[in-house]
Amino acid sequence: MQQLGQFDEALHGYERALQLKPNFPSARFGRANLNLLLGHFQTGWPEYECRFQINERIYRKFVQPTWDGTPLGQRTILLEAEQGLGDTIQFVRYAAAIKKQHPASTVIVEAQPALMKLLETCSGIDRLLPRGDPLPSFDVHAPLMGLPGIVNTTLDTIPADIPYLAADPLLVEQWRDRLKTVTGLRVGLNWRGRPISHQRGIPVEYLRLLTELPGVRLISLQKRASPDELSAASGNGPPIIDLGDDFDTASGPFMDTAAVMKNLDLVIACDTSVAHLAGALGVPVWLALPFVPDWRWLLDRSDSPWYPTMRLFRQKQPGNWASVFEDLQSALRLLSQDPLNRLPDH
């Protein structure tokens, strides 16, 4: 019912399941996701914590207590990345919010090794550790995705001080030089993520609607894009620019991507870490979403309170990517005709 957009029926189903089996983790987690999707944060955050009962692999047992939001004073807090790369990029913003609220505290962030270079640019972090390294001493801890609930985040209090991540200035200049011959409106593309995210991924044939627009040059931000994919996505338009083997490798994952993005006018992406990166950098990003998206994108709105530079394009019916790309094509045509929307240096 939830995937069909029949939310009242879905909520009734979750509640009936919990009548039959109180504290059933899957039903509680489903209800939490639905309440968050509907913007009912005060109801959704507490129940969202039952995710650890469903996936014990992401649960970390420590002697130290989980932070309850009370003043930290001079205590040390460990913030742990727990899920995907995009999740970490989105919620690491809370490190700065915590440091601002508790300036005498020490904030340690443990995250995926692939994000180390990028997260070094995030304010509020006193010490950054790759997951797997020995942990220093700390007093309290909190999973990154539990922080919105701990600090009672509402739609009006989402910390959205953008940008909160930055690209390496030297890399930005290097990519500016490499892309200097690419004229017109530069648009980065990302159309798929992990294999398990098939619902979020975009069939490449729909990208052809964007290659046919005059004055627009499409640049692949897709990792491991095959020649067949690039050819199918290009259609009869100009070929999508492939940045080659150096992309996202010279300075570690994500930092090169960030530097490329700072030389683009726009990023168009599906629901992957690439979209989160663009949003965290303050780069204009258009996000193509399925009919019922992940809870963080909410419903019935074209903007995101998490990322002020993001615009949302939603399926009108389940599985209908055609309408999404018709809307994207129309919006991109308008943008390409307005030179004031372009980066000032090209």
C-alpha cells in the first residue's frame, strides 16, 4: 500500500500488524519510515531507532551510553556512520550543529574510509577516523542517523547551512583547466547507484531526452559507466563526455567528483550519494525520484529542506520515468536559454 501511495491504508496495515504482534520490528520500522515520509518527524524519529533490531550488523555495542541530547559540557562524543555513503554525507552536518551548541565538547566522527578526504572539510569535527581504526576514549556516542531524533529536529529546524563540505581548491583548478574546452551549459549526470537501488536507478534510454537539447553538454559522473551505457544514453545527440580513468581516483573517492561538480552548472542525478554530495557542496542539483521516494525527500514538494540548491522531479505514476524526463527536458531547455544561470567563468 505504501509503494502504491495509499498511505492511510499502509498506516492501518502497520498498526494492525502491531496489534497482532506488539513491538514487531519490521512493522515499527515501516511505520517510522511512513511517518517520516509524511513529515511527521516527532512521531517518526523515536520509532526509527528500531532499525537496529532489523539489521543487527549496523548496531554497535559500547559500554558508554548513547547521547540523550543533554548538555555535553567538556565530554567527548563519538558520532558513528552506520549506513550508506549518501547517508553519511547528509547527516554529518550535525557535527557542526553539535559543536556550535556544545563548544566545549570534543566531537569525534568515525566514517567510511572512502569519505575521509571529503569529511576533512566539514566543520565541527575535532577528530576524524576511518571505520576500522582503533577508537580513542569517549564519553557518549550516537549514530549519525539517530541525531535528528536526539536533537528533536523538525521540518523548520533542519540544519541547512550550505555548503558544509568543500572541494579541494587545487583540484577545482585542475578540473577547470581540463574542462575549458567544454562550452555551453555543463550538466553532470548520474543515473544509477548500488545494484540494490534498482528502483531509484534510471534506465539510460531516458537520458536521450537531455542530449538532444542545443547548448547543453552532458558529462558523466557515473562510476564504472560502460561504453554501451554511454552510447545508449547519448542516442543521436552529442556523446556524453566520459572523464576517463582519472575521474574519482587521483585524490580518493568523492573528492575528484566534488571538484568536477564545482566546474558544472548543474547536476542531474537519481537518489544516490552523488545527489547528496552536490547538495552538501551547494551545487545546483536536480533529483529524479520514484513515485514513492525514500522518506527524506518527503511528498508533494519540488524542494528539499535538507538541500536548498536541490530541485525534485517526481514520477507521477509508479515506474513512469518518461514523465520525469519530459519535465527535466523542459526545465533544462529553459535553463540553457538563460545565460545568467551559468557559471561565470565559461
